[in-house]
Amino acid sequence: MQTDVSPPPVKGPPGRPAWLTETHRRVIDALLALTLTAATLSFAEQYHPPGWPPFDRTAIVLCLLVNVPLAFRRRAPVPVLLVSCAGLVTYTGGGYQPSANIWAPLFAVFTLSAVRPSRTSVAGACCAAPVWLYSALATKVVSPEVALAQVAIGIGTAWAFGATLRLLGERNVQLAALTLQLQREQAARTRQAVTEERIRIARELHDVIAHHISVIAVQAGLAGYVFASDPPTARTALDTIAGSSRDALEEMRGLLHVLRVPPDEDADNGQADDPAPGLVRLPALVRRVEAAGPTVELTVDGEPYPLAPGPDLSAYRVVQEALTNVLKHAGPTAVRVSLDYRPKELSVRISNAGPARRHPAAPPGVSGGHGLIGMHERVMAHGGMLRAGPTAGGGFEVAFTLPRSGPVSAGGGPDRR
């Protein structure tokens, strides 16, 4: 099972549409410069009030000097603004009708404010304002007050629109970076969830296989030993092997079912699965272990109550692993499994009277190998405590507690016996 947890790629620079390439931007700027130049030349040629010099070749060249640099407004905004303002000052100083070339400096101020920091754009606006004021006063039709108002409104509006566009672009960049960070964090959480699920499934498979294979091994040895001398006992051992094999297949099939089938599929098909392993299945587990030789006494104190699905499964697996260790290390012996349903916690003890082995690879306070480490991890994951070790009589005891909390499952504890 593979899960794609990589974040989707981000196309294009952050804050810019993916389709708007640098070539597209240059084409747009060139079309803007060409359109504004053509409109200015057409207006200056047709609108010629009395008292102004004719619109000659020099005026055309100066108009080109004012408007054509806009084709480079994004790549070199400061030089474009300076050249455009210089062309307008020269055009106005030559005595030509000044109202024809007022728009190019506005576009230059807008562009500078949109692509450069506020300090640079404010300096550019302060440079363009006197040029616009000179052009307005040169028309000789407005008062200085009106000219100042025109400059404040025109230059101020162009600068404000550009600054707003720049802030929006920066915010888009920040949002794109934040989105990418969230995607990476989500991918990391997904990878962690997948890893935890694989660890849980590996632990489940370990418990299932270790328990059932131990039962099968013991029963197979017994059947071979009494095959000729005691056929009924050999037949009983073979029946136990068959039952353990079926149980192992069913539990492994359940684990694979979790991986392959959506949670609602069985409900849609009207199928009902067997109950998940839990304390309600302890009597069947005890019968299987007793068939392998040990004598198991199951006692329940207190009024049984249902546990949450996680603690219920963990309690069952810990008891299963402890009984499996009895089969491996103690052989036929007397085993006692006691459950104490206390008001706030469940206390479980599994003890045997046979020989015990101590494995050095256990965590602090826990004796045993990987099986006991798995028990400890299961109990600690649900806020419980576990201790395991040899007893004074030469046996071995596993004792743990699980808190009574969380949502409850449909099952419950085993029947009192």
C-alpha cells in the first residue's frame, strides 16, 4: 500500500498567474507604449488651439521620448520615469501644447509604486509632481491652486493604486508560501499517520502469528508423540491445530480487510464482520491455550463494563501475548488470568507457576524480549501501566492497568466465571 503524500507543485512564481510569463508581460508593456504613443500623436495632431506652435517633427520626437519608454516600465521603472519626465519638461519648455503628454508620467509613477519599495516610489512621485505642475501651469488656463489640486489627485492616485497592487502581490506571495508550508506539514502528518498505522499492523501481525503458531507447534509435537499410543489425544491435538489455523487466518484477513475495504462498504453490502478482538473473546482464547496443555483459570472481579475500542483491543493482545509466552517458556503449567473491574481502571494479572525466563532487552521495569516491549507500548499508549517479572515461586507474572475512559465499543468484558 502506497500513499502519495507529496504536496502538489506550485506553477510559476508565487503571487503571479501561472500563464503570465515574462514574454507576455513584455508584450503587454510594448502594446501599452504603442497604444499610448499613437493616441498622444493623434490627439496632438487634431487638437491645436490658437496661439500654440504647430505640431512639427520636433514635437513628434519629443512625444516618442515621453511615451515609448513605457515599453520597459517593469524592467527599468526608475529610468523610464526619469526619461518620460525629462521628455515632458523638454516638450513643455519648447512651447508646445502641454496637455497631450500628461499620461505617460502617470503610468510611470504607477509602475514604480507597484514594483519598488515605498521609499523609492515616493521619491519617484516627488520627482514627477513638479513636472506635472509645470505642464499644468504652462496651459495658462488653470490657476496655481487648481494646478496643485490636479497634481495631488493625479500623482497621488497613481501612486496609491500602484502601492495597493504591490501590497496585494506581497500578500499573495506570503499566502502562497504559507499554503506550501501547510501542504508540507499535511504531508508530514500523513506520512506519520501511515507510519503509525504500519507499526500498529506489524504489532497486530506479531501477536496473531506468535500466539497461533505457538499453539500449533505445541499441539503438533503432542500429536506426533502420542500418534500411535493414544489416537484420540492425537486427534484432539489436530483439531486444535485446525482451529488455531482458522482463527489466525480470520484475524489476518481482518487486518487486510482494514487496508483494502472502505469502512462503509460492508454496511452497504449488508455484510456483518465478526467482532474485533477484545476482552469479550477471552474465553475462546483460554480454551485454545488449555487445549495446548496449560490449565488456565479465568476470574473476573467487579461488574464488567465495556472499554473503548483501543484499550479493549490492547488488553486482549497483552493477555494473548502473556499466554503465548507461557506456552513458549513454561510449557504445561497452571495459569491464572484475573480481571478486576475497578471504578476508574481495569486491572489485569496473568501469572503462571512454571519456570520463567528473563530477557535483557526489555525497557525499564519490564522483563522480556520484543513481546514484552510490545505489551509495554500497548499499555502506555492508552495511559496505563505495566510491570512484568518473575515471581517468588519461580513463575512469571504480567500485571497491567488501563484507565476507564473514552468512547465505548459495542462489546464488553468476558462473562464472569
